[in-house]
Amino acid sequence: MQTIETIQKTKTETLKKNDRVVMHSCYEATLDEFKKIWKCSTNSYIDKSGEEVVFLDGFSGCFLVKYLQPVSVRKKIIK
């Protein structure tokens, strides 16, 4: 498990905490339960194997950034 300190030391600028993303071009992206908009729970960072990864809310473990596409989410204003 990566610590917050490790993530901060190796963070990248690709994804930020609270960014929204969708999975693409990977096995998980073909599964119905993963076809949704995910929220990043950390900034992206370089893990021990040298891969750029990020933690996603509700996903077990980190996920490779190269298989994530940022999306823009508009908030609906209710009057």
C-alpha cells in the first residue's frame, strides 16, 4: 500500500484528486460494472514499478492512468 507521503513525493500532473474519469482500452472497460464515471481519490503518481497510477473511489487498488480518460462533469443547478 502506498502512503500519502509516497504519493506526494512521486505525484504527476496528469490527474488530480476529485477529477472524473472513464476507463478505456482495457479489460475492465468492457465490464458493465466498470462502465461509469469514476472519481479520483488521489493525485496521479508513479508507483514502485514505475507506472503512472491513481486511486479511484470505489475501486480496489490503484489503476493505470494510461487507461483513463478525463471527463467534464457539469453540475445541475436546481432552482
